[in-house]
Amino acid sequence: MINGIIIVFVGLVLGSFVNALVWRLHLLALRKAPSSPDRLTSATNSFSSLDVPSGTSPSDKTVFARADSLWERGILRKSSLQSTKHPKKPDNKKYSIVSGRSMCPDCRHQLAWYDLIPVISWLGLRGRCRYCHRPISWQYPLVEILTAVTFITSYVYWPYSWSAIGITLFIVWIVSLISFMALAVYDLRWFILPDKIVFPLVGLAAIQIIMRTVLYGEISPILGGLIGVVTLAGLFYALFQFSKGQWIGGGDVKLAVALGMLAGGAAESVLLLFLASLIGTLVSLPLLLSKKLKKNSRIPFGPLLLMATFIVYIFGSDIINWLKLYYFY
């Protein structure tokens, strides 16, 4: 009981970290995005739409221009761009994924510790910023709760032993879940799977393969991981090349390398694809019928793959054994 409460608490806290991580990566993308001089000049001339304050320095104008460019490419939200006009924003040169205080994305006011209590702060503020009173997205408490749910589900249904290796494997898996949540949120908002999260996830997946090999005392996890990568990433790469990036993105191909290793075999990879497609159908069909989603609307595939991978990692063996028993016996 106590362990479960601790796991939920840690999940809520790390869910809050996921929200901050996504926002900071978004800010870094704005700062580092390449733009041609002509594009920057054109964007600078359109500052009236962004309400750039008078007296803005040329270097700051370049940042605004890059922000405008990114928004037009669908990477950033217009509302987030408008928030860059506030004078309380931090020094971008000193702001990174790990440094800099959390702040309101609209008014840029630095947040106190009591503004950052997972879920509780959002409820206490009634979903609005304490300083500018603008609405705070449902994303923040939802991500915190979902992160806690994945943590406690993994703890309750952990498919491996609780030996020293098993506990270490669980910790690595928890870190992987943080990457899962961050990638899902980023892909849902901007249709991008950042390499800064995908590549570390590939490393975490490789570590888990090695740890499962030590746990079992045989090389089957390594072989299963290789088969999973060939099955999943190979299929995605073929689709990417055949469609010239129209059916599936390059980020999905990179992500498939990590997910194939985590799936750990051909059967698990096929199950992962089936579950991702099933979840996508269950989510999109009601939206299509209610006309909240158009037939030509883009649906990011990354979150569906990540959700399916979570199910396969925790329940995959039980599902496959059940299918063998009732359908392939």
C-alpha cells in the first residue's frame, strides 16, 4: 500500500516534469530553428500581428522572426508566440532543458513552488494563471495523472521479478515512460518526435535488453530485440521510402527502433502494430462521426505507438499466450 502511494506520488511529480520538459524543448526549438535572411526579414515586417513592443533590439527581433516562421510551419502555437512579447521572459541564452525557473507560458512570470504542486495547484487556481489569469491548459493535470497511472500500472502488473536486476530494470522502464509521455505530448501538439528524446529512448531500450539478458541468463532478449527492430523499424522505413514521407514520418522510423527493442520479438511487434491501429480507430471513429475530425485531418501516429508499446511491454506475454491458447492451439 505504502509503495503504491509512493509510486503514484512520484508519477505525479515526474508528470509535472514532463510538462516542463515539453515546454522547454519547444522554447529551444524556437531559439535554434534555422531561418534564411529573406525569411527573417519578411517575418520582421509582419511584427504587428505579434504585437512586438517598441524598442525591441535587433537580436530579439530575430527571435520573433524565427518564432513567426516556426508558427507558419505548424511547429508552434500562435498563442505561445504572442507570449514572447512579455518583458518578464528569462534570458534565452541561459535557458535550457535543465536550467531556468518554470514560468507561465503566457505572461512569463516565474512560478513559485506552490504553483507547481501536481494537479492540486491547477485545481486550486481553477485552471488559471495566478498572475495573468489566463487559462492553463488541461494538458498539465492530465499528463500528470496519466504519468502516475502508467507508473502504478507498471508496478502492480510488473512482468519481471523483484530481484536486484528486476528492480533496476523497473527504474529504467520508469525513465522510459517519462520519454513516452514527453514524446506523446510533443507529437500531439506539433506533429514532431524530437531527436533529443527519441535517441535517449533508444539507449534506454538497449539497456533494458542487456538487463533482461542478465536476468534470464540467455541471449533470447538480444535476439528478440533485433527481430523487433527489423520487423517494426524495417516496415516503417519501407513505408517511409515508398511514400516519400507522406504515410509515415522520419521521426516514427527512429522511434520504431526503440519500440522494436522494447517489444522484443516479431509476434510482439505485430501485436504492437495491431493495438496501435485499433486504438487509432477507437479514438478517431467517434470524432469522425461527430464531425470533430475531418477525413483529411492529420493524426499523429507516435502517441498510438507509444500507448501500444506500453500495453505490449506490461501485458504482451499474457495477451500472446491467451491468443495461442484460444485461437492457435
